[in-house]
Amino acid sequence: MSAISELSTVHRVKARTEAERRLRKREAGKDNKAGYLFLLPWLVGLLVITIGPMLASLYLSFTDYSLIQAPKWVGFDNYVRMLNDERLHNALKVTFIYVFVSVPLQLMLALAIALLLNEGMKALPFYRSVFYLPSMLGSSVAIAVLWRQMFGTDGLVNQVLRLFGLDATTGWISDPKYALSTIILLHVWTFGSPMVIFLAGLRQIPGMYYEAASIDGARRWTMFRQITLPLLSPIIFFNLVLQIIGAFQTFTQAFVVSNGTGGPSDSTMFYTLYLYQRGFGQFQMGYAAAMAWLLVVIVAVFTAINFFASKYWVFYGD
Amino acid sequence: MAVNRRRFLIGAAGVAIGGAATSGLAACAPGSSGGGSQGGGGGGTPGEGNLALAFWGNPVRNKNTQAEVAAYMKANPKVKISTQPGEFNTYWDKLATQTAGGTAPDIIQMDMAYIAEYGARGALLDLAKYGVDTAKFVEGTVDSGKIDGTLVGANAGINSAVLFVNAKVFDKAKMDLPDDTTWTWDDLMQVAAEVASKAGVAHGVASMFGSDAFFGAFLRQNGKELFNDQGLAFDASDAQEWFDLMVKYQKAKAIAPPQEISEESTRPLDQSAVVVGKAAMQYYNSNQLEAVNAVAADPIQMLRYPSRTGKATERKAWYKASMLWSASSKTKNPEAAGAWINWWVNSPDAANIDLAERGIPANGELQQQVQSKLSKDQQVVAKFIADIKPELGPTPIAPPPGGGTLGSVMFRHQTDVLFGRKSTADAAKAFVDEVKSNLKV
């Protein structure tokens, strides 16, 4: 993309005659054609793999579609049914709790570790990889299975607690009181990708600001608040937007930890998991499509709020 | 800063839309995943053409099925069968998407919980029309494959709901196995509570109340059923009776603490409570005896579930189809598909390979023929299936569309009761309401 914009800057000298202007225009068109050609693989992918199915699902959301029989138009029935679906409301509640607890916790942890790693320690690449590792593993099925074992009633966690003389028989994933917290913990633990992004952002803050501040006698906390946070705010914002969107779509961990049931008692019934159950478990693909569109609206609203609020706290250097 | 405001906003918005779209929406388009082969070409005569065969299994069943297909193709060189082995949970997602995309396999291994979903929606072939002969099937084994009077599934093997017993746990408690021909639900509770406390295991009896089979048995002994052709055949008071019994068991410590029960429900067979010696008894299906004994260190035996009256002949047992053979109504080779299924359920060639892995053969003659070739566990099962003949009630109908999830809905509401979050009356009502609304759509 940048190569193309450089090409067009060559011609930015003002055209003097009508003929020249036309020539310029044609050449610019050629440039654009090349550009679109390069974009083609992505465009085709977007149209065929994303936009096409999205439109199809929009249509399906207005139908009664069992997957087996052809879809039947029902108008807004699916959307109306969602108003009275208590399990859906519960799934929304579970998902909102998850998003609003796990995302801030995860970002704070990621920032803290990134600050620590930015202190110019030896073997930084090693530590960076070690801390990043959970992100690679965290959303995998294997780790969720491991998690299930660790937090079982006879799992590692309870066995360690018993070493300290506690009578630990808590079902961390099988008691509705604790199951969601355990999954939140699993998510917070995968702080690696925001951490790496934070680290990159921290690296870009010029050292002279800190030098100047320390000459003026500023303390570390002041430097963090007055220099690091404002200059890092676009990165924080980026991570926040990304993590919120990701958290709304959490599926794998809940699916594996609860064995696809969202249990116990729907305490880990995430929105996407319920959508999946409706679509593939109960053959109500029309309803599931309507649910998917509600999720898009919710994510869009939250992203919009985020962008609106960002005016008040995100500082762009330019 | 290197991040330019405009570029950043565009990038983030793109991520927002793209991310949200790919996760949920794209998955809901018809035919967006799945794939698989389509049975195409070929004439319509029996024993000719290409067939795709989908089944879920285990290592033994995979091997058997390959051998059966090879034997069939050798005898019928004009037929080419390609297999699509799978695993139970993902099998149904794949089958649903394949069916939606018009690429359903020609021959489908079917389960009782799903047969109506497909059969009542016209996705399955009328097998009687295409040469599947059930004349030699023993009584009560044909009807499970009928939806609205049409044979859409051929019974691939008989099993029955039972209690598996870990004999070593009973040894440890210095108790004899109870007499399962005379016991009542209360006797079961007392035995379970006693063996659990004496042997120091968490579960006296495991997986019992969340089982729709046992709940069905409990209803049948009271003259009701889970389903009839009108829909749900019991009401909230019946469900409450079952839930109350569960609370009684819980107070007597005949069942485990709630978190253990909830955890048990997510465990695979090889880690289940009766296998690892954490339960004295557990609900299972009879055909699983061999698989369970293959992984259990302790000897596992089988008991009948109890009755209300203390007479086994009044316990209203039934022969359940452990699985069925169905064919897609869209198959291009209905004759060939029907011929294969007929061969599988009626010929000694197939039965001698499969033996009782999919359950005891429904064909009475084949039952006799394979008897001597069965493994020790399979012989126990075969004898059990024969022994309970006087105890059979009418064959229950397949759950209607939307009814296949009854068990999981019930268990969720029971979990609320076990954790003390709901009264049995509220939970029973919520359970019945939810199943009813699932049936409506």
C-alpha cells in the first residue's frame, strides 16, 4: 500500500494544461488498477468468506431453518422470541460479567508485566517468550482440558490446598458459584498478546522524556502517570477494543471446560456457546443466526462507545 | 507516536467487524462447512453404485466397519463404499451441515435421540420400500426405527439401561450384591448409602437421576412415558416426584455431593466413577460392558434397575436400539443403500464380524448364530438381554423433534436443586416448560 502511495506522490506536481491533466488521470487509474489487483485475494476472501455468509445469515435470521428442511420465512419471529428467552438473558449476563471482569484484569496484568520487562533486563527475549506462551496455548483445547483436571474436586489445586491442611473439596469448575471465575482466571492468564503489544509501545516512548522529567525531580509514579500512560494510551485503547471484541466471542474454553454444556446450571453458558447449542444441538439455525446478529450489534455498540469515549482519554502524538 | 490516529481507527474498526463476523455469523450460513463425499453416479439396481457411509465409533468399531465394508465390496464388486468415521459429539454437527449442504452421506449410523429430528423432516429414506427386511427381528426392536409409521432406521443392535457395579467396591464394604429382581427404588437407596459409607466412595450410585432412561423407566412403572405421539407424556408433578426422590437420595448420601455429580457428567467413559472405583454403581447401557471392562481395573458387573413394586417383571424394561442404520432420502442410490443395510442387519457375514459390538443383533436367528463367538462380556450381555424378556414393557417411541435434549435439560434443572438453588417444585415446572417449548419449535 505504501509503495502505491509513493508512486502517486511522484505526480503530485500541479498539472498545467487540460491534456496533461487527462494524462495524469489515466495514469492514476492505472495505479489504482494495480492496487486493486494486489488487493484482489483479500477482496475475494472478504466477499466470499465473510460478506457472503454474513448476508446469508442475515436472511436466515428471518427464517425458521432446521438445517434439514429448506428455510421458511417467519419475519421477526426469532427476534421476538429472544425477548422471552430466559436462557439467552442468562447467557448475556454471563458474557457481560466475563467481559467486564476479565478484560480489565488481563490488561492490567499485561501492562504490569510489560513494564517489568521493559526495565532492560537480560535475556528479555526469553522472558518475553515465556510470558507469551500462555496466549498461544490458552485458547487451545489441550489447555482447557488440563484446566478441567487441575480445577476438579480432586485436581491439583485442591490437592495443594490440602497440603496446607485445608479441607478442600470445592468444585472449582463443577460448582455454579465458582465455575465462571475459573474460566475468567484462564482468560486472564493468557495476557501474552496484549503484553507484547504494550512492550512494543513502551519501546517507542523516547527516553529523553524520562531524562528530562528526572532532571526536574519527578518520581517514578509521576513519570508513569504523566509520560508513560498518555503516550501509551493509543496502545491501551487498541488492546481494549481488541480484547473486548475477543472476549464477547469466547467459545473454546467454555466449550471444553464444561464439555459443551455451559454447565453447571448454565453458569458458564457464554453467548456463543448458547448460539452453538441452538444452531447445532437443537437445529434452530434461524434463531442462532438472529442471535449472531444481536451479538454483532452488541459488539458494534461497545466498539462505538469505546471510540467515542476515546476522545477524552486517548492522546495521539500527531 | 508511531500510531497515526486515522490509520489506527480504520484498522481497529476492520478488526471489530471482521472478528465479529467470522466467529458467529459465517458459521451459520448453509453449507458453509462440512464437505464430505457425495454418493453419485451409478445405476439404481441393488448392489450397484457409490455409497458414502458415516458412523461414529471407537477403535474396535472402526476396524469392524472397515472389515464389513471390505467383505461387502468383495461380494458386490459393483458397489464402492467410502467410510466417514467420526466421534459421537462432532458427528452430529457434521451430519447437520452435510444435510443442509445437500451432501449427506448415503448411509447414516443413527441414534435414537436424533432419528426423529431427521426422520420427521423427511431427510431419511423409507427403508421398507428399499428392501430392508425386518421380519426376523425379535419383538420390540423394529418399532424404535419407525417415525410416523415409516421405517427410517433399522435397529443395529439391542441394549438396555442397566446399573454397572464395581464388584471390588462391594468387596471393600464387605457387602453382597443386592438381589436385583426384587429391589425397589428405596432398596437401591439404602444399598447405595450403605456401600458408599462402608467402602468410603463418593458415589453410592452415579449418573442415575440425570439419565432420561431411568426417568423414563420410573415413569413407565407409573403408567406414563417420556413421550407419546402428542408430545410430552408426563407433567410437572411426575417430574417433581423424580426430583424429590433425588433429594431423598441426596439426604441419605446415596448419591455424591453436588459438585462431584456435576463433574461426573463431563467425564469420558474411561474416567467415569464406576470405572475408577469412585462409585459402587452407575447408570450405563448394557452394550458398553465390554468397553468399560476393557479400561476398568476392577471387575464390572451388571444389575437391573429397580421397580416400584419390588418385582422385576413389573419394572417395564425395554430393548433400546443402541444405534440404527438409516439412509439419506437424497441418496442417488436408494436401492444400493437399502441393500447394504439389509445385508448388515440380516446376513451372518456381517454379524460374524460385528458380533455384539453395536449391541446384540436384533435379528433373532443371528443372535443364535453369533452366540458362541461372543467374548465373555458379550455373552454376559447376551444372556442378560435374553433373561429380561419377561420384564419388557411396550417399546417407547423415539423422542419427537426437539425432544432429544430432554436429558440435558433435566440434568441442568436437577443441578439447581442439588446445589440448593431451586425447590423441586420450581425445578420440575421449569424443566417441563422448557421441554415443551423445545418441542413446539
